[in-house]
Amino acid sequence: MSAALLPLVQLDIRSRRGGTCESEDGFCPDWIVDNLDRYVSPLLEHVVLTMVSVGIGFAIAFAVALLAHRREWVSAPVGALTSVLFTIPSVAAFLLLVPLTGLGPLTAIVALVGYTQVFLFRNMVNGLSNVGEETKDAARGMGLTERQLLWRVELPLAVPEILAGLRIATVTTVNLATLAFFAGAGGLGAQIYTDITFRSNVVVAGGLAILLAALFDLLILGGQRLATPWRRAAAA
Amino acid sequence: MADQHRQAAVVEFDHVTKRYDAPTGRDKGKPTPGAVNDLSMKVPAGKICILVGPSGCGKTTTMKMINRIIEPTSGTIRLQGEDVTGSPPDELRRRIGYVIQQVGLFPHLTIADNVATVPRLLRWDGSRTRARVDEMLDLVGMDPSIYRGRYPKELSGGQRQRVGVARALAADPPVMLMDEPFGAVDPIAREKLQNEFLRLQEDIGKTIVFVTHDIDEAIKMGDRIAVLRTGGKLAQYASPAELLMYPADEFVEDFVGADRALKRLALQRVRDIDLWTAATVRSGEPVAEARRKIAEADIDIPLVVDDHGRPQGWLSERGLAGERVRPELRSRAEPLVELDDVLRDALADLIESEVHYSPVVDPDGCLAGVLSLEVISQSLHVPPERARTSTELVEPAGDDAVSAEIEPA
Amino acid sequence: MNAVAGTPPFAANAFVEAIEFLITPRESVTGGVQVGGVDEMLTLTANHMLLSAAAIAIACLVALPLGLWLGHVGKGEFLAISASNVGRAVPTLALIAFFIAFLGLGFLNVLAALTLLAIPPILTNTYVGVRGVDRDAVDAARGMGMTEPQIVRRVELPLSLRSVFGGVQLSAISVVATAILGPLASVETLGTPIVSVNVYGQAGLLGASILVAALAILINALLGVAQRALTPRGLKAGRSEAPGILRRIPFLQRQGSAQPT
């Protein structure tokens, strides 16, 4: 059974014909242009891993943060748990989950969701609790129910902080997902790992991961600008 | 404008008590801050009732029990005869305006959306809400076309406070609660906001419960003042004049301050006090007739008036030398005090002009009496049942409105 | 292997075997050599710690003075803040791979990569910590005649120590985690049984994973304790800048403020 657990992807044995870019591990734009298509499916796997993990992580963190907002005692143990989870090296987390959830995207997603929590949960709880007492006092005094207070006042005002947490969580997830191949989930990391000494390969796969992180970051930042017009108003 | 909106409600406290857990440790034995002890009082409809007292005296607690932000331990609070616990807190609060010191505008909503908060909670339709928002912004002196779409961040402190008042008034609540509403702005802006608010209140005539720790603000703004002492006991509930003249005990006396007599001067108008009379003579009038009038008057110097009764000046002895009065003035009729002047300003005029008497004229400019330092001094010693203030003069008749007595506790 | 993917094997067995691997040496999968056992694991752990400690120490030597100086003069905010953002966006695997592909294998290259990884969190947190020091305290220090270096040493550093430690903790977490990839560049660490799973077997892979996870949690906890011991007592009582939950997550508390929002 030990062999069955082997998660490492079968290494591509490259044909090393003399004089080619590949055989010399070189950095060759020509090779990159010719071979871009081999990065398409790892990139898509990477995007899916990231979006699914962050999406599920967001939903979980949101639900728990709302609970912690109502019942204060919840936030301390949950916060401590998320920070311990964050401490575990991701490679170890992926590998330790394999015997429980098997090789494949599921295992990777379970671990990645865990890593998002520390940023998402913390920022949600902080965002909700940073709403000024005077604002809440005024809202209650005008007859907003607790539910209306949450949805019309506290959550909108927490949006910047929640989205800041989402940005960190997403960029971190893109980063950690490069190691998701340890859980047998592919991604750009698998592509790097298969040929780690080949410069062209490392540059393209690593570069795509960085670009992906930057793209997500900018998208969320743009969304945040749109969602919070009041923050751009000039102070009197 | 606002007569059709003019609705107000009586607020009654009936043996209301709020207890908090007793302080422990170092503070053991001290009174719990914010507690209220067996409070009974009635705020008449359409009046401004000020809750004032040192910090921790329970004034804010008292106010917040009206809209059930804080629930009393025992006792009943009634709004226009109806127990406030009779309806859910949220519904109750939508019928009560609420203004706090830090204003608490929603930073993520525009000014218009802020003002529209309660109308939307009450599901008013869009056009009615929009019209109301503009009306409210106009009412507090903010041009809707300029400010409607702005965010709170873009306003000054005073403007934010105005929007806070507009927001509180938006659904036309019969009662408004104001918690140190002008405490966070600078003294000059505060004075302006206070004056604006008093003018506004003349229009809207709401029942207002107003918390402050500033006795001067209380005297300026209040129709009725409830002084609370530490421990949440009502020390005195009276009109500003009564409070200044007859503080119930040493605590109230200390709290209103050593200069309470001077504060009273700022409160009473010349028309509120009994003026002296002076003989009025006209040029060419028989001297015998003039001397008869002089004998009847409170002061022995006659005033020369014109054909309309407007004072010209004080007559000299030589003017009475012949058969007929000759217009020989010893001095001009200055300073001229008006009936609507507050005593403080009138007194300042007297002192500044270094005169003993000053003619008082009515709005037409006709002589209404003579003011002197003695008159002012006497007015400070009138017994309470005769102490009047201008605000009480305009009080509408009606049992509910004027009976604002402290019920026996 | 494909046949087995998706059907989780009996998990408890795997973990028991992994623990056994950590304690008792066994013959390698390839045969011929003994692998695992306390001795080898201790050696690998020591290597892992040494590599990590060296990277963090060098990173501190670089980032601390730089962060203190930038924070003190209030310049380079963009550099100090975006260091973290960029650092977060570069996958650790890609970083190691760049070094291997362009500079080759070996201890120094891995050390350089890990140091590069460790610098941004320390730099950002130091900068943010110093900027967060009450300007009145700094003015008072200057008013009393402290020189600028004295202000940094006696006022700004002690007052920003919590934040600095938060950065060191973040760095430690990612360095310890990334040192697992050391064997890719022929540097023996706790990652060796993972990378060379064909020699160490599945038990070795799981055993090393357990060990490295425990090690990371332990190091983080120790840094937390050290931080508490070094924080000036005046800052511990009634501190108000970290409300609620943040107080209980020391290593992350300053991080949020490092994010441009």
C-alpha cells in the first residue's frame, strides 16, 4: 500500500537531444513561444484551485465571522485555530491530508481553504467590529433591527477590510497552490517541478503564477473601488 | 411652514429605576455610574426638557430608556399615555428622533440616503422620501441641490450635526432625543447651532428630551430643566428661571453656579418685570397738569414725548418754569431699551451709559415704562409663583401642556 | 497509481507506520540502505533548523536596520509596504526553482533564496511598527536631547518590538515551510524523505511531514513566548491598538495595517 500513496507526479523524461534549448536548460524565447500550449491546462488547474478554494474559504469565514460577531466568545478560539493552521507548512498539510481524502484536487482544496481562513476570518471580524459605536448607536436609535444594522450598516462599512483580507487570501492561495501537486492536484507548480532546472520552463510557469496573483489582486482592488465610492470622497 | 407637521407627545416617567451591578474592588461603595433611582416626571408636549447633571448621574441612561436602547429595571415610561414597552423597540424607535454628539452619520451613504433612513425603514414610496429629504435639508439650512449627493466625510462638523438633526426629523417623530448634540463642535459653531435649533423648534414644536452637562446650555435651550444628581436621583425639575432663583438644595445651587443671578438676567426680558412709571409731558402742555402727573409717577423727572408718545428726552427744571412746558431737555432719552430686550443687555446699556434710568419702549416706539438698576435688582427677588419667563408666556393653554410638575416621589 | 487515486487508503495505518519510521530505521524502498529512525531524523531536523535559522538571521541583519531607518525618517513607504505584497505573490517553489535553474544547486543558493523570502515580512513589519510609534513619544525623546540613533534604539525599537516580532514569525513560518524544498537543490533537510519518496517510501514521506509540521508549530510558539518576554511591560497592559481577536494572534497583528486598502 505504500506505493499507492506516492503522490509525486510522474516525471516527464525529456528527450535530451544535443544542442537544443531543452538539453542545455537554457532560457529561449523561441522555445517558450512554441511550447506555450503545454502551460494552458496547468494554468487553468491553478485558476480553478484558487477560485474554488477562496470561494469556499470565503463562505466558511463569512458564516463563522457572522457567528463570532453575534457571540463574542467564538472569535478567540476560531482565531487561534486559523493561526495554527496557517503555521503548518503547506507541503506537510497537503501530504498529511492525502491518507484522509486521497490524491486529487479535493485534498488540495481542503488545505488551501484552511490557509485562507486566517486572513478572511480575521479581516471580517475586525471589519465588523471596527464600525464606530456612534454609528451603531445612531442606527439602533433610528429603529434599525439587528439584522438591518448588520446588512445595511456594519457589512457595507466592513467591505474595505473584508476585501483587503480577500486580496491577501487570494494572492497567498495562488502562491500555495504551486505546491498543490504534492496532493496530486496539478497546477503550475507541477509544471515547475517536472523540469526544475530548465530555465525557460521555470520562468514561464513561475511567471504565470506571479501574473495570476497580480491579476486577481488588481481585480479585487478594482471591485473594492467600485463597491466603496464613499472612501474616495474628499474630506471637508 | 410646519404647522401641518406640528405634532408632539407627552413623555412621562413613572417611578423609573435602572440598576446596574454594584461596583466592586476599588470603587466599591460608590454609586454606580448611569443608574437611575425612582424617577418620576412629565415632559409636556412640544417643550424642550433638558436633562442635566454631573457625569455618571444617569442623564443619558434616562434618555436612552425612552427609546429602549436601555431597558429600565422597574417603572414605566409613557409616550402620549402609551407604555413604550407596548411596541417592539425597532418600531418604537422609528417614531422617536435620535441625535447624538458624534452624530453617527453612516459614512457609506450619501447625505440624502442618510436622511432617508427612517422613511425607508417605514417603506415610504420613493418620491415621497425624496421630497421629504429635500424638505428636511432645507429646514436645517443646507441646500439640497449641493449636499444631497455628498458623503458625510465631505462636511464640516457643524454641517454633519445639521444633517443629523434633519435625519432625526425625517419621519416627523413627535419626540426627539438629543444626547449632547452640540458637544463636539467648537464654541462658535455651537452657539450658532443652538440658535438655529431654537428657531427650528419654534417651527416644528416637537417634544425634545435633551441631555447636556453644560448648565449654560441647559438654561439657554430648556423650557424645563431636570437636574439629576450622582446616583440617578432627580434633584430638581423646574423652569430655568425657577431653577436659578430657587435652587431646591445645595447641590443644585452649586451646580447652577455662583453666578446664577446673572444667568437669570440672560433669561428674562424687560417685558417680564414690573417697570417704573414716569410722567410723560408734551411741549406746550400746562405746567400744572405736568406737575400733577409727576407727583403720581414713580420717578420725579418727566419725560418729554412727541405726538406719537415716543420719548424725546428728560425735561429739565427750567422747562417747567413758565405756564406751559417748554422743551428744555436735561438729556436725551438714551439709552432706549425695548420690551423684548433681555435684562442682561438692558443692564449693560444702563451701566455703559452711566445713567440711573432708561426709558423702555414697545415695538411701536411708544413709552412703556422706565427701567432702573433698582427695578432689575427687585426682579431677582420675585417669589417663584410670580417668576415668569418669556417662553412660558407663549405657552399654549391646556392642561397637559402646562402641568409639568414633579410628582411626589 | 491512478487506480488508487480517489479511494482513500486506510489512514490510521499510514500514520502509525509514519511514526514508526521516525523512531526505527528500516531498509529503503530501493534496498541496500537503512533509512529513517531517530538518528537520521535528528540530523535532518538539525540541518533544517540550521538552514532556516541562518536565512532568518541574515534577513534580520538586512531588514531590521533598513526598516528601522526607513521608519525613523519616514521615507520609502512604498518600498517597505510593497516588499510584502510582492513577496506574497512570488510562489516559494518558483523562487527556489529560479535559483536552481539560474544559479545551480547547493547550500548557498538555497540559503540565498530563503533569505530573500524572509526579508519582506520583517522589513514591512519593522517599518509599520516604527511608523506606528506615538509621534509624541518621539518628539518628547528629541526634546529631552536624545540623539537620533538613541531615539531609534531606546524609543522606536522597544515600542515597535511587537510588530517586528510579528514579521519575524511570518518569515519563520515561510522559511521553515520552504526549506522542505531544499533537497531539490541537494540540500538535506526534513524535505529529503518527501522529495526522495522513492527511497524513503510513503512512511518516510508522512513521517517527515508530521515532524516538519510539529516543528513549525513549535518554532512559532517559541517565538510567541519570546515576543511576550521581550515586549516592554507598559505595552502589555491595556493595549488598545489590537482589538478583540488580534490580541490572540500575535504574529499577524500588525500585518493588516501593512496592507494598502
